[in-house]
Amino acid sequence: MGMRRKLAAGNWKMNGTLADLAQIEALKTAHPDPSVDLMLCPPATLIHAAAGLVRDHALRIGGQDCHTQVAGAHTGDISAAQLADAGAQAVILGHSERREDHEEDSETVRAKARAAHEAGLMAVICVGESLAQREALNTLDIIGGQLSASVPDTATGENLVIAYEPIWAIGTGRIPTPDQIGEVHDFIRARLERRFGAGVGRSARLLYGGSVKPDNAATVFAVSNVDGALVGGASLTADEFSPIIKALEQA
Ligand code: PGA
């Protein structure tokens, strides 16, 4: 556990315009020398400007999706190479909102993650069960299936991050118990070690995501195999994201 650097990642989703870059300035001011890795994934329209703002800071910028191809006739899509060119160092892939809104399956997520790795980006691959799947006691089966199908063979300890995001916890204020989070994170760790060996398996970071807020962050970060968080709503303002970052620094 000691060798993994903790990571606080923010996902702005389809929120934010140029005026919101002030939140990035505020984060830089609040955390001049963070002891954990920090990342923000703003909408694609803000990536280049955001990356310019953090050139003198440890904060990293990521995208929220990418295409499987490097370039071509794909109107409206953005390639991993284009994200990297704009200044991104990572990309969120397979978020449940993309799996649902755009019918992305795990095979597509895997191809996108491979494209991200080939462009030199870190892939933050999301997995998570629905409430019905949890109630039917299928959580670990679902997570195991998503994991093996979504993670490409190009994964290394540095370019792979898994975010466990139970769909029923995203944007709902409902959060699993520490035991429920720990069960899934221990399971993901064991699966990664089995597939990739102890080197990659123990180096890849595992984030919890879904209604992480300042008042529950310390509880989440105390759970085994939780190396940080993927934060949606609470990452939109420095006022809310900053206490979560501080809780991770103190975990
Ligand atoms: P939330 O979103 O923190 O607003 O629940 C988390 C996510 O979807 O990554």
C-alpha cells in the first residue's frame, strides 16, 4: 500500500465554462504543495486552458472520454492523441453515464483504454453495479466481468487506475458502507494481481467514486485498498473539493 501515491480526481462532467477556471486557480492556491496526486477532468472545451493554468503546479488535467481511433471521420468525437495534444495526461473511460447514455460496452471501453495508453495517457477505467444487481447479490460477478473485459493488456502500474463507482451512489447522496466498499476494492485488487502479477496488480490505484463529500471522505479513505476518490459534484468548487483533498492527505 505504501508504494501507491494517493489520487484525488475530479470529474466535472458536462459542467463548467471559462469562468469556472477560477476554481482551478483557487485549488492551486489552497494546495500549493499537495502530498497526494491531484487531477481534474473538465469538459473537453476547457482542457487546453486548464492545462495551461497548471503548468506551474502538480495538478493534472484529464479528459472524460476518448475515441478508439487516433483520427478520422468521426464527427463530434475526440481522440486520445488530441486530448494529449491539448494538455491532458489522463482520461476517464467507461463511466456509467457513458455506458448508459452512449451504450458503451466493456469491449469498447477496453479499445478506448488501449488507445489512451498508446497516446501516453493514464486511463481511469470505471466499473460499478446497479442497485438491482447489488440487491440480487451479483455485485462481484458484475465487477469481475467489467474488469476483465474493460482493462486492456497495455495496462501498467502507472497508466491504469480503476474507479469503483456503484451506479446507485452516483449523484444520489447514498454511499455504500465501508465494508461494502472494502469488499469490492479487495476483490478488484486480487483480480488485478491474478491477471497482471503482483507488480502491476499492486501498483495500479483504486479509487472509490459516488457521492464522496467533505463529510464522508475520511471514512471512505480509511477503507482497505482505497487509494483515493473520483469526485463528481463536490469537485465543481474548490470550497468543496479542497476538504476532500485534505482528508486524503491525512488518510
Ligand atoms: P458524484 O459523481 O460524486 O457527483 O456522485 C461521481 C462520479 O460520477 O464520478
